[in-house]
Amino acid sequence: MKFSIALEPLEKIARVGIENGFEAAGDAPHAEPTPPSCYTPAATRPTRQERNAASLDRSIYRVMTPRGPKPLLRTMMTTACERNCFYCAFRAGRSSTERLTFQPDELAEGFLRMNKARLVDGLFLSSGIIGGGVRAQDKIIDTAEILRKKKQYDGFIHLKIMPGAEYEQVRRAMQLADRVSVNLEGPTQGRLAKLAPQKEFWDELMQRLLWMHQIRSEERVRSSSVTQFVVGAVGDTDLELVSLSEKLYRQAGLSRVYFSSFFPIPDTPFDNLAPASGERQHRLYQASFLLRDYNWETEDIAFGADQNLRLDVDPKQAWADIHLRGSPVEVNRADRHTLLRVPGIGPKSVERILRARRRGTLTELKDLRALGIPSPKKAAPYVLLNGRQPVHQLPLFPIDI
């Protein structure tokens, strides 16, 4: 007779932790680890309890959230999936993936036990798709309903929106969650088709991001919205990614765009491809922050002939090398917008400079340093102080601060 013993919630969460790859979850995605997690046994064979504890720990991501830094449980309703995304560990037919499924009350119980033990203080909940995106979305929402309404959990929750989810499901998820997300994965339909041939760029994904913006503008909901791209697997260019990111910030009200460098996973169609550069991911985040936080436009950002960003310097310095080397900015007279174009000078530094100018004239780099500006030497080649370019020593190695 064949029979199986049901796993209790924490053990199942731990088992999902072994399978669960990386996806950015917080407000400082560039500082989160990027390679997929995997279990490496110790020199001596660990006990089952030790293995479960290590796997459970890999499900916990210590990230920055709108509520401050928090340890989040990142898990899934199910690791089974009917879609065949070519890069994904959970794609249909991948025999090396253990298929585990939670019921909503089961997952809520496991999370609350971890929360009570102070292991986690937030939830990032996604899912594979079995029986369609609407069915998968229902289970995600049911889990959040239990936590919010039945258990009165008021901590941070990030819910994934499934491809093909209905308008009312998106609306309800936004009422329950602090953050919701739809992964576009590719910047165009053509790029997405090469990554995930069963997904529709507009009808299943982009439309949900626009719904989120509409819902947020029409009623009071608690949730912000984000998306994520897989970078470097199918020939996508930085220009494509940055251009779409700008449109999403402006037209869909996104609070974050995440970039995940492609990393090959065994037993997938892409397992023979080289991993994408982590440095490229870093530059994309810097360009994205210029769009969102500095009000830059895509046309302000310098791209090479291959439509990609320079890797040797950050995008702000790449722009300054073209526009400010021969026409440095006079720090004592420039307006806020112009000062923000100078490498090494951010929003807080600009406010300090503007206040200091009302008290006197800035004449040397040490004056900027005294204001608490962290990178005055980085700004030096692009500024004038009282009509004179400050003396600075060229670095022996590239600096990227």
C-alpha cells in the first residue's frame, strides 16, 4: 500500500526554501544577494533538523521595505507550474524540482509561527501556476485574507499578481498588501517570447500594471506596485530596459523597477548560457534611480553603440564626462536641477550647498567636505568653486561611489 505523510507547515516552508531562487524583495534591491540560493552541506553530515533550519533560513530575506528594514519570508503557494519559462527553476517538466503545495490556512499558520518566533516580520508571497492564473491568484489572496482579517496581522505583505489575474483580484490584492508586483521579465513582447513563450506581454502582464495605477488613482488602497526584468539572457539591451522603466515610472506610477541578472539553472533550456554581468545589473539600477529620484529622462543617459550602458563608470558620470568636462558647474550659482547633474552630489548634498551659499562663498573642496558631502573628489572635475576648478588628485584606480 502506498501512502504519504503530510509535512507540517514549517518543514514544508523549509523544503520550498531549498528550491526557491532569488527575486528582489526590498527597497534596496542592488544590495540584496543575486545568485540563486542552494544548500551546501557541512563537512560532517547535518541532521534533518539542521538541514531544515538551514533551508528555512534561506527563505528569509533581510531587506529594506517602506516600513524600514525587515526580515521577510519569501515563499510560494506552490512550486508546481504549468508554464514553461525557459530560465525558471519551476518550469513545467523540470524533474529536479520538488513540487510542494500549500493550502492558504496552512501557509498562514506557518508564517505566523515564524513571526511569533521573531524570525520574520513580513511576507513576500508568490506562486507557480496550476489551473490558470486566476486560480493561483485566488489562493494568494485567500492567504492574505486569513492573515489580515482572521489573524489581524498588520505587518508588511508583498503579493505577486499572476499572469492573467482579473481586475477585481488585482484590486483586492492592493487592498490587502503593502506592495504588489507583476514581473514583465522582458522589455518587449519579442524578448518575453524568448524567455517565456506562453506569456503575453500586454494582455497578461502590462495591463495589470496599468490597472494598479488606475485603482490607486480612483480609491484609497495601501499598496505600491513594482515589476522585475530578467537581464542578459535573450539579447535585451539597456536602452530597451531603461526606456520602458521610464514609461512605467511616469505612466504606471511604479515605485520600483527590479533587474535580476540572468543566472543559468540546471535542467532548463537556458542551462548552457553564460550568467549575465552583475556589474550590468548594478548600472541598470543606477540608471533607474536617476529616472525615478532625479527626474532624468532616457535621452539624458549615455548609451554605447550597442545600446548598453558603460560598465566602467556610473551613468551619471558618463553623462558628466560628455557635458560637464568642458563646461563645469559653478557651485555657488547653479540651481538645484543643475547641481543634481554633478557626480558625487545627491539631493541631500544639494540642500546643504544651497543653505551654505546663503551664509558665504564655497571656495575649496574642504568646504564641500565640511558640509558632509561624501564624494567631493568625485565632483571636482565637473565643478567650479568661486570661478576656479578645485585642485584634486586623479585616482590611481576608478572610483564609483
